[in-house]
Amino acid sequence: MIQIENLISERLGGKNFGKSTELYKFALIKEAKVRAKKLNPYLPLIDLGVGEPDIPADSNIVDILFSEAGKPENRFYSDNGLEELYLGAEKYLHNIYGINICSNNILHGIGSKPILAMLPLCFINPGDITLATIPGYPVMSTWTRYLGGEVYNLPLYEKNNFFPDFDAIPKQILQRAKLLYINYPNNPTGQTATEEFYREVVEFAYRNNILVVSDAAYGALVYDGLKPLSFLSVDGAVEVGVEVHSLSKAFNMTGWRMAFVAGNSKVINAYGTVKDNTDSGQFRAIQKAGIYAMNHPGLTEAYCRKYSRRLDLLVNALTKTGFTAIKPKGTFYCYIKAPKGAGNTNFSCAGEAAQYLIERALISTVPWDEAGAYLRFSVTFEAQTEKEEVSIIEEMSRRLAGLDLKF
């Protein structure tokens, strides 16, 4: 038998692969859930940590998949995608964001994660730097390190309204930086971008010869009269970057793996080259279901009304129990400072606070400690009616009130 451990790449840890005793925070949460359920078998878990829609895709989208799946012409590889998908994406970007991007400057991906993984393959050499906002989605950072590059984190502090501070980046970092990853509406903070911020990003990119990758996975999920805003809508943005759009959150198609990237033609061509040597395209029937979804933005508007209603309930309940909670402008997350303790127990970080809430009250959240101690509450909990939504939030409030939390 060969010694596999001697063959594993250093980027995965080499001989130490699989030997780490450090658990990822989601694994810690999972373990805490199991313990809590054993100790409280008759108390239902209130899961406010789920980061995906609580209901399936619209039945009409499912019907399109069903009707297209068996057609002979859909059995072939789609390679870099169907032309009608790109025409649909072009129309979608115009209708939702008011931007005009030619379908030739759009390519699909099997979900946004593979797109974000492939983009560093297009640009990062050993020693190059990716600038990445934290807390946030780590895929581009992970692949940058896989390729021998480095990551310089840009913390999203509340004092800066959860925007990165470009002026704080050292000159020697800027000289080696190639990519900037931004994500608005932002996971986990819920902050939305402004035209002023995007103009600042474009100017920063021009000044430092850096390519911008804007992750718009939550782009259409905005509330209270706010209109969806695309990075590509700002003058000069197409010259310095691309934007990744996903159908997962906007159309409840999380497991369908349907996304696309739009923007600078040279970047799109580079991505297409890597993609052509990585996958053979998403199943054609799924692409056609995606076209239907993008042609029916009213579906997203209905989901936004639900999330907005639930966020109002959540923020009111959290405020009453001592948290400093403000309704976010986008996403379906509420990002708030973690309690410092409960009773005679002190928390050294948000991770400890999150485990305490699970074990003592069976309330699951997601902790973030990268730029201060915060908890992310999600309103994608399962509830069939508005009455049930109210009941769940009221039960959450009752449990929190009994913990003697300290802030």
C-alpha cells in the first residue's frame, strides 16, 4: 500500500493533512446543537443560523426543469453555456440594475463558488496578493493561498459602516495586490453599497492597477424602498472589474448551482479559458429554468417582502431583550454585537456566546470574530404562515429574556 500522506500537496497540509484538532466554527455549532438536543429533547431548536432560503424554488421553475430534462437536445454538454442564457442575463441586468452589459461579456458558472475559485487561477502567481473583506466568503482567499499567493484582509468595522478602509492598506501591499474581493449587499453584515462607495472602489482600482471582483449573490435582496445597485453601474467599473451574480438567493435555487459573471471582456475570456478546462457547463435544462427565473423578477420581490417582514419582527424582539439591533438594508441577515456574558459567565468571543445560546436556549446563530465579536441572525427559519413567524420570534425572545445576558 502506498503512503498517501506522503503524496498530499503542501497546500492541503502535506503530511499533517487531517491531523488538525481545530474545528471550524460551523462544526462547533453542529456539535453544540447535538449536545443541546440531547439535554433538551422536548424543546425545539430555533435555527437562526441557516444561510439559505427556507422554501424551494417556485413551482413554475421546477416545471421548466421537468419539461426540459428529458428533451434529447438537452443531453449534450453545454460547455461555456447557452446563448439564450446570456441573452436572459443581459435582460435581467438591465431590468433589475439598469445596466447594459453585452451578452458576449457574460459567462455562466455551476454556482458562484466555482466562479470565485477560478478567478484567482486566471491572475494569481506565487507572491501576488488578493485583498479581501472580512468577515466574508472565503473562497477567493482560499484559492489565492492554494496558488502560492497571499491574502491581505480588509476588516469591516462598524465605525466605518462596514466598508473597507482603503487608505489603511500599506503601500508595499498595494504594489503586489492584483485582486480585490468585495461583497454587497454584504454577508454577514447586511450592509448595502452606495454609488459613492462603488465610485471609490473604481478610483482605487484604477490608481493601483487592481482588478475588482464584486460578489453580488444577495444583490436583489434589498428592503424598504431601496433599489438593487450593481457595481457595474458606476462609470469605469467595467474597465476594472467583473461582478458575480447567483440565482441561489434571489430565486431560492440554492442547490441548482446556477450563476454567471459579467463585466470586463478580457477577464471573462480568461475565466472562460480556465472554465473550459475545469467543467463542461451546467445541465442545459437547469440553464433554461434559470432563464425563466430571470424573466420573472416578481418572485424575488415576494421573497423580499417576506424577509423584510421577518427582519422587522426579529429586530424588535432583539432590541427588547437588550441587543443593539438595526434592521439591515439588504440580505436576510441581522448582524449584531454579541453579548459579553450571561449571569456569572463571561464570553471571550462571539463563538462562546453562540455556543451558550445553543446549549442554554436552543437558539442557533453564526458567530463572527474577525472584526469584533458579532452574531449573525438569519430570517430564513422555516415557518409556513405569518402567524407562525410571529410565534417563533416570540419564543426566541422569551428564551433570550431568561438568560440574563450582559452587553
